[in-house]
Amino acid sequence: MFWINPRYQTLLAKATLESYDDAAELKPTDDHVEKQGRSTARYRLVAGDEVLSVYVKKQFRLSWWQRLLGPASSFPGPQEHAHLEKAAALGVRVPEAVFAGADAAHPCGSILATRELEGYLPLHIYIPGPLARMPAERRRQRKRALIARLVDIAQRLHNEKLYHRDFYCCHFFLRDDADRPDGFDLVLIDLGRLLHSRLPRWQVKDLAALLFSTYIPGVTRTDRLRFFKQYLGLKKLDAEAKRYAYRIQRKAERYRRHNRGRTAAA
């Protein structure tokens, strides 16, 4: 199977990219990372005077049972494409899919391309960088608006029992945009592991991942507390909320210990 976003069909045809084989044989332009049987890279597709910059995920190593028994829709590329559409339908800003496909018989078993978020920065770079350099009052307003937006995204997903499972600051990308509410656009990326579940552990995991990733310059204890109270819809944490916060903090601390171990090993 091979799907092309109708919006880009003409441009991709001009760039001679009209089939799964064409996509699988693309050579990366830069930002290429390959590990554990998959790769991610930036590709610049040239069609006359037009250039389309996309990030493409390719999967080369799939389990035998998935190749033999799994429907094409269950392969990583088409599955993440479906996750993007599901999140977008809830009002969550996500990258735009350009093409996606799967072929159990091909050495590259699965593909997904999303349009590059040009001009955006991940939050773990934006917060200690451009945000920190803003005048104090503007910085305060932007930070409060950003917290409210993060709360909104988390609630939109979690209210539907959907969990990102890699809910870190590095997976939120921000760009100033005067035409959008609060003057910025915020996009959530990497929805390949999106899960629907009624198990509360996944909610704790998402919130703990976000908490862990906010231990960066520019994020204060007050900021974290403001997020948590807004997420729960409370003006003041009661005993139950404090117990829940403790569960999240314990999980976040496990992430910190694990990350320190990986850093030391490296």
C-alpha cells in the first residue's frame, strides 16, 4: 500500500515520487540517524522551482509475524499516519503527513513522511533559549500561555484515553506566529507509540515524562505546579491530588536515574 496526501500529489509526481519503490529509494539530504533497524532523515524533494522538505521514517526490521500475518495498516508508517489523523481530529496540532506506505516483501517494510516544521524549535531548546531572552513581562505571559496549551493538549488526548508514551518537551515544537492565539503555534510530534488504554499507568507515564523533561533552565517549581493544578482543574491540591502528584514524581525520578545511568555509560 502507498498513500500520498492529495495536496502534494502533483508536486511529488514532478519530483518522480509516485510509488512505494520511489519512496524507499530516496537518499537523505541530511540529519540522518539510523539505529535498531530504522532510520529518520530530512529529504528535500525538488520539483522544478519548488522544494518540499520532509522528514521520512523508514523501517527495515519488522518481526516475522508482522510481515507474514499483519495487515499493512498495522505497519509503523501507516499506523503512525492513522495516529496523526486521530490526534488532529481531537484538535491537537501535529505534523502534516505527506506520504505513507507499507510493503511486507520490500527490504524497507514501512515508510512515513511528514512535512518539516520549518522555523520551529523543540521546547527543551526554546525555553532556555528564545523564551529566556524575552523581556520579563512578555516572558511571563508567554510561559503562562504555553503551560495552558500543554495542559490543553494533554487533556484532549487523555480525556479520550489516548497516551503518547513519549510525552517529553523535545516532542513539542514551537514557532512564533502572530496569526495564532497567544502568538505562537505548538505542534506535537512522534505519535508512533500512541496508545488507547483504560489503564491509569499510561496517564502517569505521560505526565511523569513531561515532568522529567522540564528539569531544564527556565522552568520553575511554580511552573510545574501551575501545569498540574490546571490539568486537574484545581485551584489548590487536595490530599488525593497530592498522592497522585507523588506517584508522578516517583516515576519522573526513575526516569532521571535511568537517564543518569545512560549518560554515565556513554
